[in-house]
Amino acid sequence: MLNAFFVVHNPEAYEKRPDVLGFYVKTDLDGKPLRNKRGEWEPENSIVNEIKSGDKIVYYTRGDYLIKGIFEVEEKLKENDERRHKLWDPDIQFKIRQVLLPKTPVDFRNIIFSGKSTLDMFSHLDNVKRQWGMSIGMKNYIKKITQRDLQIFEDAIKGKAPEEEVSETAPEFERKHLEIQFKLVKIMKSYAYSVHVARNDKAKIMEKEEDILENIPDFHSERITDITSRIDCVAFSEYNLPKILAEVVDTSGTLTESLYRLNEVALIYPRSKEQRFLIIGLKV
């Protein structure tokens, strides 16, 4: 499945090389790029590793607030490729091509403040109009977005008015625990993850017509998979790898159980820098 990404560069980068994307690499104390086990440069943002040919890019320039267009990734450029943007080295770079360019400037703020189509990429924010700027990072930022968000950007570039949407009120739950789980599902899905909810709570979340995984992926041994199926919320990548494992804690008793489940997975499952184990406490 092809992915879509929201990329932030500065206007100067777009003016000099609109056919190339560059992303910072990790460096040692001497400023030399760090390499992974395959000998490739390691990006500062691990999402860069997910980019592949054919993926779509929403190109945004910070400072002028403009959506420059929709681009398609052609290939990842090798370190010695002459087509690289020399001013950015050392960077991980991709060759891109234009797919859809606006005839008139598209101000990103007009999409955000329209009040008609809230972007999934901001669904985790309490106040989008105040917090969106801090949410998208600086001039070398990348975020995976949903196909729905990609369509909203395409419509804006084509000059189509966003469709009116029925305002969505948060569903009511009999327990605060379920309410927090529901919000976690929304946040995880805004990052284009598939989400599994603890089997005891799954039916309650699905009753609210929220699209979650019916069955947990077979990502490891039967024992680890079974333990993970009882964790409150687990976000899976497109390759069915657990990225975020979150437990909602009500009491000290449930804290012990939650820590046990997370610890069992953390001890046995291969460690990854991208994995996150979270404990969410309830306000009392």
C-alpha cells in the first residue's frame, strides 16, 4: 500500500530544488553521519525510513504558510548521486516529481480555519487553531497522513470547496477508562496506525462505530500475542509491528497488572527505538 506524507521545508529549499527532498541524519560528536547495520545513513526522524517510490508528498513551506503541491517519490538518491542537492549534505535525499500544483497560492491556514473539514493529522489536538503550528515541527519535518487528509489537500489545490461535515460530538461511555481508550484510538489512528483495543473493551469501542482491528496481528509467539491482546491500546504499523503500547490506569491494583503486561512484551519482543510503552493515569 502506498503512503502519503506531509513534509515541511523552507521556501528557499523549494525555490532551489523543488525536485528533491532532504532530511537530516543523526551525527556523532564530530558531526559525522551515523550509519545503521546496512551501512546507510540514519535519519533523525525514523518515519523517513518508511518512504518508498510511489508514495505521495504534500509539500508545505514554513514561513509563507503555502502548500506547494502534491508530489510523488521517484527514488531515494545514493550518497554519490550527482543529482543530490549539495548544499544539504549530509542529508538523506529523495527525487520527487510534480503530480498536482496549485494555479493560485494555497494558504494552509485557510484549510485549518475553514471549520468544515478537520484534518486527521490534527485530531489529537485539543485546540487546532491554537496548537497546529507547534504540531508540525520545523523546516525539516515529516508526518505520515491518512488518505482522507491527502484528499482534502488535493481538493484545496484544485480549488474545490470542502464539504460540510456534521459536527461530531464525543461519544459517552459508562466508564472514564473507556473514554480515555477511545481518545487514544483517535490519536493513534491520526498517525495512520491500525489500532487494537483490549479484548474486554473492544466491543464497547466498536459500538461507537470506530474502526479498529477485530483480531490482533500474529506478530510474535502465541504467549506474547495473547498478553498484548489484553493491553488497552496498541498501535500497529502497516507491517503489523507494535509501535505504541498504552495502558490506562484506574487504581494502584491495575497499575501493577498494566506494568506486568508491558514488561512481559518489552523483555521478550525485539527492542526498537521507535517503540513506546505508555501508562496513562486518570484524573481523580
